[in-house]
Amino acid sequence: MISYRITTTIIGAILFSIIFALVRRGKLQEKYALAWFAIGIITVILGLFPIIIDSIARLTGITYPPALLFALAAGVLLIQNLYLFIYSSQNELRIKELLQQVAVLNKLVDDLRAADAQKSDDTVTPS
Amino acid sequence: MRILVLVPVYNEWPHLLPVLNGLRQHFSDILVVDDGSDDKSFLVNLKNEGFEYVSLAFNLGHWGAIQAGFRYALQEGYDGAITFDGDGQHLPEGAIRIKPYVEGGYDVVVGKDNGRGTLPKKVCWWALNRVAGLEIQDFTSGLRGYSRSAMNHLIQGPFLSLHYQDLGVLFMAQRMGLKMIEVPTPMKERADSKSKVFPTVTSIISYLCITLTFILVRRP
């Protein structure tokens, strides 16, 4: 049986490399990738040195260190999720405004085209 | 004063042409806003009949379509707009009643239908009015007049997150200090009594919750 430290480190490393690949292929923008890189790096570090979590737990009076880890993980995910909702709301409004403007501009282009066609017809008819 | 009549339409093509022809006898400027209807072929019909339209690429909901109409009205230099449903529920006489109020300097003119609403609905409206600090009897009415300055406000910020032309719009309009009035207008009974906007109880509840949230977080 291998040490659990190796397992957690491998999980962290896999997470890190997936994010790295996603950014490289342009699937994930750099500014959003930063938070995920941080999560990947922290997972690797905590996997290698679980003593960190143990000592923080002792300092904060938590008797069962994994509980601290889960609480932190849940907090981080919650914040990220909230951020996504904000981002999505903002995007929805932007798309709405753009769509309305595109509809108006489309009509404007059509009107201008029609007026243009009319004009060229008028210039052709007299000659 | 140039006033544009906005007719938002979502898949209601069969009713539309009679409505538009009725309107045309009283108003020279009419704009149909296609709210992302599935069948676009009808737009050709509109063009052949000489009606102007703008077409949204996908469905934004009643209010989103009206906002697109506002943008057009503002761009083309109209002094005001009247919104008019394309399903045959509104009568041209209603729009004619609204017009003088828009010309007379009111920013938001609500056309109210006195004969509408069951008792539970009325109780609900009364409660919402109290919450929003409004005194509007028929705030779901889609027959409304707006001034140019109102339109300028109504296409921005919080108004973009609204879905219906209803209480939320009036609440925000009041908070921005727009001059409002409610005018009695004649309306036709809907042929099919079922509401198209709210077909199910769930949709009504979700609408109420969203509207309440919108108002409560912004209440002074």
C-alpha cells in the first residue's frame, strides 16, 4: 500500500496539469485560470505536507483536522460558484443589450440598402 | 410630436395583420418587434404589407422586445412611444386615449382595464402595490405610453434585468422620478381566457418571487 500523501499529491498534480492544458488550448482564460492554478498548487502542497492542515487545526481548536480541510474546500467552492453566477448574470444583460442593438442596426442597414436601391433606380430611369 | 407605436410579437402571427391594419388607420408610425419568433417567414408578409419591423435573433421576453423598440425610437428621433400587444387584446381606441397624455408631458402612461382580474388576483395586486409603494390598479397592462426621456432611462441598468412590462418597470420608473399616470382604456376580452405569459401556477409563483426580490432589494 502506498502512502496517502502520494495519492493526494497525484490528485493535485493531475488537477494542475488539466488546468494547464485548458489554458494552453484557450478553453480557459488566463484571468479565470489563476484561481484554479492556486487551487491545484494548494492541493499538491497540502498533499505533500498534511502536517500544515494538522497544525492549523490544532491552532484553531479543531479536533478533527480533515473537517477543517472540508470546510475550507466548501468555502472556496462556494465563493467560486457565486462568482460564476455573478459573471453569468452580467453576461446575460450584456447579451440582451447587444441583441437589441443588433436588431435595430439590422433594420437600419435594410432601410439604407432600400433607399440606396431606390436612388440608383431613379438615376437609371431618366437616361 | 412624433409617436411610435411598438407592437411586440412572439409567435402570434395569425392575429397580427388585423391588429396592425386597425392601428394603421390612426397611427402613421408603427414598428413590429419580432421577439425571436420561430417562424420568420411572416416578416416577408409584413414587408409586403408595408409594415416596419425589427427582428430579435432569439426570444428576450415581452419587455426585452419593447426595449429593442425603444432603442429604435430613440435612434430615429421619436418623441414618445406607445406599446401595444399584437394578440388583439388592445384596441386602437386605447392607444388613441394614451397619446394625448404622452404629448402632454407624462413620462409613463398606463392604460388600465377596469373590468379585469379575479378576486385573488386583485388581492395579490393590492399587496404588490403596497410593497412597491405604488398606486397602480392595472400594472400588468401592456398598453402604455412612454416619453422620450422615459425611454432613455428604461433601456439601461436595472431595467435590463426585467422580463415583463409590469410592476418592476413602474417601480423603477417611480424611483427615477418619472411622471406617471393611469388612464382607463377599453380592452377586448381575450378570446382564449388562458394567459399566454403565465400558463402554469409554477410560472406565476416564480414570477411573483422574482418581482418581489427585484423590488425588495431596491426599496428605499
